[in-house]
Amino acid sequence: MSLMTKLKEQYDILAECYDNLYSNPQINYMHEIEKNILLKYIKKGLILDIGCGTGKQTLFLANKHMKVIGLDISNEMIKKALEKAKNENICDCFFVVGSGEFLPFRNNSFDNIFSFFGALNHMPKYEIAIKEISRVLKKKGIAIVSVANDYSIHWFFQEIKRGISSIIKNFSKNEEYIFIKIPNGKILNIWTHYFSPKSLFSLFKRNNFKIIKLGSIFLFVPPNYNPCKDLKLKTSLRILFFIENIFRWIYPFNFFGEYLFLISEKL
């Protein structure tokens, strides 16, 4: 079984509980930041959402009367997205089952392309995926991605707790399997590649992109925060959200969040 086939099967399994599993203060906060970025940077025209999952941001844009197509490798994810579109009476968007490594579209088809929540991190042929983004995006089109960061400050703190030997051992390691426990007790091991700011810049520049802006998220906010009814804790989290909003795009803070946001334009 190929790695991509295994990933497809895992996301088919994950689809049933995906929205509930990824509904907590940090993820909700991240989705709001994604929406703000989209509204600020995307241009008028056709939009492609690569790795759309159950269609959260695809449907958000469709509700804004934008022309958008959502693409995901998982049949079950796309089924969930279509159910949502039907329940919300949204008719102006389309969903396609397909791989980001081989986009089923003609050259220069889209005015905007985005890929959020680390979809690129789970594509074994991520270099080809970025070439594909460049191929189907029009000249001066906008490409926006969010990817898990190889240089996350939270990773450094975790490794410091484990000792210097752990930092030395894992510093150059940018691929691993992450483990996700779903409600039925099954544990999925998802292949993941991490991008550093430098590697992300290099990949996009090699594929004819100009970098507009780099930002990050989950720098001050702990990425593994568990929902809590403690009002003081919720207040503390809101304060951290506020601080992150100030420093998100400022160097060097923009290099060290759990996830990186890259905004680029095709030359």
C-alpha cells in the first residue's frame, strides 16, 4: 500500500468525527484567523481550496458569494462537505475528490488557491503539490498556505524538558508519524512533513512565486489547550489571542509559531 493510499484511508476514517475532534478554543481561533486572511488577500475570481476536509472555509467563501471549489483526497470528507452545503442551502460551490499532488484542472485555471490546516504537511510529494499549485494558478494569482512549522517554539520547549540529547537527536528531523486517537478508541498514525520558514520560502520561490508575507499562529497560545469551564483560564486565553494578533506578522515572532501562514503571488 502506498503512503498516499494509506493517508486517504485514514482520512476516510477520520471524516466521521473530524468536526467534533477539531472543535476547541485554539482551532476555532485558527479558523477565524484563516477567514480574516482570506477576506484580506484573495482576489476576485475563481478559488481553489486544497485539502478542504469537510468544507469549512470553502462554504464560508461560498456564503460570501464567491466562486470556490473544494478538493480533498478523502471521499468521506467530500461527502460531509456536500451534506453541509445541502443543509446550508449553498449551491454556488463545488467539491471534487482529488489529490493535491495531481490537480485535475487545466493550466492557469484559478485566480486564488489556498491550503489550510497543514494539508501540505500530509502530502508525501509536497514539492510536486507546490508545482501543481503554480501550474493551475493564473499569473498574479494569490496562493496562501498554512503548514506545521519545523521550528515551532513549543517544540523547543518540549525537547528542553526531555534534555539536550533529545534536542540534538531531533533537531534535523522534519518527518514523523503523528498519532490521533478518535472516539471509537482507534489510533491513526498520520505521516507528516514539517516545513521551516526557509524551506517554505525556497519551495515557493523555485516555483515562480513572490513572497508577500509570512506569519505564524500558536506562538503564545499553547497549541494543546484543552477546553475548560474555568473563567479565569478562558480569560487568560483571550489575552494570549490578543497578544498573538499583535505579533503574528512581526519578525522574528512570525518564524516560531506552531503553524506558518505564507501569502504569495505567482509571477
